[in-house]
Amino acid sequence: MLGTAPPARRMLLIEQPGPWGPRALLDGRDDARVAEQVDVLAAAAGLRVQAIRHPGRHTITPGRRSLAVADIASRHISHWTVSDLPELLRQLASSADDDPDAAYRRLLAQPADVTRDHDPLYLVCTHGRHDACCALRGRPLVQALHTLRPGRVWETTHVGGDRFAANLVVLPYGDMYGRVLPLAADELISHVDRGEVVAGLMRGRLGLAPIAQAALVFAHLQLGVPGRDALRVLRADRVSDDLSRVTLDTPDGAVVVEIAMSTSPPAQLTCQGPAHARARVYRGVRITVLQG
């Protein structure tokens, strides 16, 4: 699973009650043209769009819709509401800028009801119309987490890596986990509350390149360092087509992590995927203390 979290630094969460189509927002109850424009403008502002909904029965109810942007770098989540998707489109359009960071700041400056917090928010992919594995394995995890942290858990659309379901993203930290079983929910939340990662289930961290993600997780595992902020990526260098070196800062000094890159043998990777798909694979090789 190493190195398979999305590289996006920010996520835009858009509440979309009711059932989801294969392409979520684009196949939902909203005007598809509006949804497509929202997706395009959000991408221009450096935002990865995720549809979200409350755990449980997926009925469409009238009322304002929740929005949030999770910023991985600054570790905060901004919340606000809109009456409908066209209102969000107007906000995005009036925030447009060649600089994604400027567009992001303008977007958050518009709504009058923006609030901000730093508390963990749990997103679980349950997008069964995209791949059945996500719904079958994701929904039990949603219920387990929701029991422990009501109000801080959302179902979400495709996050990538359906073969690793149940997939979980912990915001605003950007830590992404795969193959999470419901029975692990209590322990995982305890680690999150202590500022730790669960390296054995970790796919990577949003906002980092795949080789950097792979090195970070491998180092957490091999060095036995659970602290989320105990390891920091300093640089990542591609040595050849199948090898990279990533320099990390650790509590005991800098280390270099070697990551081998390859392609998996042909296989059916997901419930609904083709029979002979391949995937990029990242494997930790060794960790060397950096002298000097």
C-alpha cells in the first residue's frame, strides 16, 4: 500500500445527500454542467473534490449543504454552508486566480459563516457505484467510527486505491489508511488522539509525492517511531527508473531511505476492475544514517 495516497494538499468536501452515481457529483441530483464547472474551478484552486454524506440511510433532505476545506499543510479544516451547488460555483468563480493559494484564500474569505477547527475528521470511502469493494468494506468501518466519534465521520466518494478498501482518510493531517477493519476503529482513534500514526495500515500522506509517502511510512515502521510529526521529508531524489532516495529528518538525525519502484503482475485489483490490471508498487529497501 506504500505511497498510494492522493498528492493533493487540500480537499474540498461537498455534502451530497442521497445515492451516488459512478462519478459522484457529476452523476448526482445536481445539474451536471454546474457540477463539472465546480470540479474544474476547484482543481484550478488546488482542491481535490470529495462528495460526502452522513453515515446511515442515504435519503435526500432539503436544506443547506455542508462544505469544508481541509488544508494539510496548516492542519486545519474550514467549514461553511451553501444553499445549493450553484452558490458554491459562484464562490469559486469569484475566487479564481492564476495562483491556487490566492484562489483558496479568496474562497474562504467569502462566506459569512466560516468556522475553523483542528479536530480529527474521518472520511471513509463507501462509493459502491464506483467499486463494490468500497461499499462492502467501508460501511461497517463507518458505523464503527461513527459510534466512537459521532459528528466527526463522513462517508465519501472514491479516494483511489479501491483494492485497499476499507480506505480511511484522517483530516486535517492527511494520513491515509487502507484495509482497515471495523475492530481496529477504537485503537486507531486512540493513536490519532495521541498524535500518532498506525504505520502497519498506512498508505501514505496527502500532499506528498508517492516516493516521499513510501519512505515516510517505511521509516515509521522500521524505526518504530509512531509520532505523526516525528519524521519530516527533507528531499526526494530519483536515482534511476527503479530506485529513489528520500532524506528524512528524525529525532536522532537525518536518514536516507531507499525506495524501489516496480510494476505489479497483471491481476484483478478491485471488485469491478479488469482482469489484467497493473499498479505501481513502492517498496522500502533500506535506511541509512546520514553522516555529517
